[in-house]
Amino acid sequence: MAWALALLVFLPAAAFAQQAAPRLISGSPEYCAELSGRFSAMEIDAPAHLRALAREGRQLCAEGQTRSGIAKLRRALKEAQRAE
Amino acid sequence: MQILLVEDDAEVARFVKKGLQEAGHIVEHVANGRDGLFMAASEPFDLLILDRMLPGGVDGLRIVKTLRSQGNKTPVLFLTALGAVDERVKGLKAGGDDYLVKPFAFAELLARIEALARRPAMEVPATKLTVADLEVDLLSRTVTRRGKRIEVQPREFRLLEHLMRHAGQVVTRTMLLEKVWDYHFDPQTNVIDVHVSRLRQKVDRGFDVPLIHTVRNAGYMIRADA
Amino acid sequence: MAAPAENKDGWRDVGAYLKSAGFRFAALFAVLFLAAIMGFALMLWWGTAGTLSRQIDDAIRADTIGLQEAWRGGGAVAVKEAIGERLAVDIDDHAIYLLTDGAGNRLAGNLDRWPGAAEAPGSWSADTVRRDGIEVPARLHHVPLDQRHRLLVGRDATDRERLRTLLSEALLWSFAVAVAFALAGAAALRRALADRLRAAVATAGAIAAGDLTRRVPLSTQRDEFDQLGESMNAMLDRIDQLMIGIKGVSDSIAHDLRTPIARARMRLENALLTDRDTESLRAEMETTVADLDGISRVFQALLRIAEAEAGARRAAFAPFDLATVLTDAAEVYGALAEERGQQLETSWPEKLTMVGDRDMVLQAIANLLDNAVKFTSEGGTIRLSANVPARGKRQIIVCDEGPGLAAEDRARAGERFFRADPSRALPGSGLGLSLVKAVAALHGGELRLGDVQPGAARPGLEARLTLSSRA
């Protein structure tokens, strides 16, 4: 009986949890690493200012400022892509 | 003639009825429009004399319009105090044949109804009009009496023609003005008399029998003296 | 119980106010103004927030096409790679992607789970997603790939929402201001209308109350309201004229018709009192009948003059040839002239077309000829002529060899029943020239009287009747 009551209480909560908004996950340190890896693949041919940009991004990520780091890395990647 | 008189004024009705009866006509009188329409539609009359303003909801115009729409072609003379030209036009347009304004001379009324009653017969197109030894040729527009050619001006010709078409009937001065000159106007002096006297001089002078007669207080008539 | 009655009056007043033209014009203005503002607002919205919406949708579509190509080329792996490439260069961090397999596992993308709003395959939806704990609006497109895989492509719609909110607020405030302006403008318009109309309304009210001398005051602007005022004044002048005419007629009837009526009465009474034989009684009665006929004709003439003056006959205007009318008149009166040994000389063009009342014009010419024949002595000459003095005008001239009219009498010649002294003895009612004047006025013209030979003992009257040839 207690089981059923507990379920009754927690089921709505669970359902509510299910209805909570989906989360964007592109701000994590793992993603930082992924972007860093992408840039490495093309680093050799990249111009100097872009390599500097990427380095700054990696630095920021390491310091924990993943947002800014990801942004810089993305900028570097985009510029590099355009240069191709 | 069988005449229907629709008139709401008792005095006028009495006067007209008496006068017409003395002239040899049979007169039926009703005093309101509804009865008038009923009688006119159900019994045959030779002539209708209608007042325009009548009690009973049906006025003179309505009576004529209704009769005409039923195909009734009895001649109608309006006898009314509504004298303005617009009213005359209204009356004639509604289907009336003549229009006499009150106050009127009885001779005028008599002359006009006799002219109306005779009209159909005279519609037969004639090429010659004859009264005694006076002959008018409508095709060549010539006037001869006893074989002798008489020179007349065009207007005098029309005057003579009108008198002869109504030979034996009284033709009033107003009727001449309307028919021969085709105008509705009031000459201040009796210019018609002058024209008739000129015509008379040409037609009657030098001949022993006068044909054109003046009818006292009425008008003129052309006729061979009996 | 005054209160309920007052209330009822109050409501009636409100009703009247609402029905007033001023209010309706003002309301129309306000409605148009606000409609214009709303139209402007809609265009603005479409151009800004609308553009952003379209841009977002276009971007999503472009992405969808690209990713579908990748799917066709290399299946889920290719799609994953494509998504990764796109995210790598997404500087604004606005893109949203999610690739899941049949079990609902995330294969690629930056969303952790499938949003509830985008369940239906192929659907376009709006939902919120969490970024760093904050809920942001998103535009999402569900792209079905095969039985098991499905793809979500979307965009962060924060900017668009922010612009929408900004715009809505601004437009709402603008609308409030616009409403205030519309009401003020409407009130001003109504006021302006009422002001311009006040003069005319006040004058009309005064006239209705009985003061017929009032006229609408005109401003210097010469605008439509002034034209209305001018028309009203012209109408009032005309009414004035007509009322004077009516008064004139009743005066004449009262004064001058009494005489022949009195005469007729006297004659009959006399016949009653005096012992007469049947023959002379009959003669008296006949004369009286003639008298009564004469009175009847005077009435008739008066009515015709009144008709002509009132302009009632204008409705019967028709085109006719004046030359024909002149010929006919000359013929009728030519005989009369001949009787008196007079010569009637005529001269006019072969054809003189005009628009008017044929009978009335003939009556006028007849009256003038009648006078001419009457006043010219036996053996004299009368001239009847006509010409075109100017375009749109016709002129008829009658010259006689009579005593003419003294200058001071000429002005009065148009008065009803006026007889200049020399003519008092001659037959006629004195209405002849009065009618000629009325006919002239009816046809937009005038009658001018003058001397044929100024200075002579018998100068002769020259009557010039000018008529307008057009209706």
C-alpha cells in the first residue's frame, strides 16, 4: 500500500521532470576538447592569427571559462574554413 | 345623345342638365367619382362630362384613366375650375378629349360637345368639303363658289375648312383659336371676329345666300339656310 | 418626478448627438486615422519581426536540405559528421540539432532530449530549451529520416522574441497616442464644421421664426460653405420677390377687381328695382354676363402672370421656331390692323430657334401688338421685327405710332392694372405689359420701353422684348 502511495506522489514528479525543457549541451568542457581536436587537424596550414586565436580559446577552456573558450575556437574554425 | 354628367356642385349640375336637355340630349347625373366610374363603365354613353375635383376618393382623372385602360373610347370633356395650362395638359394626357374651364359660357359647352360627338364621322378622309354651292378642294387648296374661284390666304383657308368640317354646328371663338391657330392664348380684343369677317366678305359678298352666320353669344356656324 | 423625464431627455440628446453629421464626419476621420496607423503598424511588424521569423525558417530549411543529403549519402554517420561540422563553426550558438535512433538515444547534436512539442513527424513547432539554466524560446523542425532515425533542426528564437516584445510594447503605446490624437482631431474637425455652419444655421432659424429679412453672412474665404450661404441668400431673395408678387396680386384683386364686380352687381340690382319690360331686362342680363366674363378673363390673366413669375412653366420648355410664332402673331393681328387701315411691317430672319414656352411667347407678342394696334391712329404704321442681338439671345421689337409712354410711367408699366392716363379710356385690363414682363423674366430676358421718335408730340412706343434662346 505504501508503495502505491509513493508511486502516486512520485509519478507526477517524474512526469514533471520528463516535461522539463530539453537542455542544450554545447557548453561543456568535453565539447571544448572536441573543438580543439578539430582545429588541430588543420592547425599546420592555418595562418598565425588563427592559431593564436585557437590557443587563446584552449587557454580559456582550461581556466574553466568554457563559454568564451568555445566561442573563440569556433571563430578560429570558421575563419579557417572560409580561408579554404 | 346620351350624356353622363359627373359633377358635385348641385347648381352647376342643374344648369348644365337643364340646358343640355333643352338642346335635345338625354342627361344622367351623378355627384361623386365612384358612382361616375361605375356608371360610365357599365352603361353605354355617347359622351361623358366630368368635373376633375370630385368627392368619394375617385377624381375625374382617375375615371378617365381607368376607362381608357379598359378600352373604353367614349369621348370625355373635362369641365373644371382647374384652369392652369399644366392641368389642361394633365387632363388631355390622361385620355380626355376636350377641356373647358369654369366659369364657362353654356354656348361654348354645347358647341364643344357637339363637335366631340360628331368627330368620329368626320375622321373619314375627304378630299372635298361642300356646303350648298361652296366647294373647298383639300388637295388643290382651292375655294370655289358657284364655279367661281375665290382667293383666300392660307390661314383663311384653314378657318373655312374648320367651319365646314363642323358644318351646321356652332364653332366658338376659343375653339377656332385652338384648332386653327394651335395656340392657347387670350387675345385682348376679338381678333377672331376680324378674321371671320374678312373671310365672310370673300365668301358671302356678291352671293345672294350668306353661308357664314354669327351665332349670338356663341360663335360662328357655316350652313346653307334652310 | 422631474428626474426620470430629465434622464429621458438626456438620452435623447445623446442620441441626437450621435446621429449628427458633425459627429459622423469626426468619427469617420478618427476611424480612418486609426486604420492608417494600424496599417502602418502591420507593415512595420511584417518588415521587422516578420523578417526575422522568415530568416530563421529559411536557415532551418537550408540546414534540413543539407542534412537530408548527408543522410542519403552516408546514413547516420554522415549526418553525425555534418552536424558536428555545423556546430563547430556556429559562432552565434543559435543552432539546435538532435539525431536520435529508434530507441530514442542521442546520436548527434546539442540537445539532450527530444522536445515534447516536436513529436509529430514533419512538424514545425515552438518550444523552450534550457541554456545554462535559462529557458529560451526555440523554433524546431522535426525531419523524419527512416523507421528508426529522426532528426530535429532548430534555431534559438530569443532575438526574434525580444524584438517582438519590444515592438509590441512600442506599438501599443503608439496606438494609445494615436487614439488620443484621433479623438482630438475628430473633435477639432467637428468643431470646425459646426463653426462654419453656425452662420447658416442661425440665419435659417431666424427665418423660420419669421424674420424674412435675414441673410446668411458670408466670409471672405469663398469656400463651399460660402457657396451654400450664397445659394441660400439667392433662394431667400427669390422667396422675397414671390411674396411681394403675391401681395401685389392680392392688392390688385382687392382694389381693382372690386370695381367691375360692383358694377355688375349695381346693374342687376338696378334692373330689379326699376320696372322694366322683359326686353330691356334681358339686355341688362346679357351685359352683366359679358361683365362677368370680363372679370373671369382678368382672373385668368392674373393667374397666367403669377404662373410665369413663379417660373412654374419652365418645366414645359421646349424648342420651337420663333419665326413661326412671329408669323402667326402677325397674321392674327394683321387682320385687325387692316380693319383700322393700318400697315403692319414685318422683318425677321427665316428661322429663329429657341427653347421656351411657345404659348407664353405668343401671348407676350400678342399683347404688344394689341397695344400697338390700339394706340396707333387709323392709317398709321406698326413695325414688328426680330433679330439676334447677341449669341444666346433673341430680340423682338414692336414699334407703334401712338402717344408712347412717359418716362415716369415706363417704370410703372409693369405693374398690374396700371393704366397710363391716356389709355384709361380704351378697353383692356392693364395687365398686358405686366404679362410681357413676366414672360421676359421667365425666359431669362427683359422688356425695355422707349420712344421711337424722342421729342415728337406723339413719339410712339418702342417695346424691346429680349429673350434667352437657351433654357
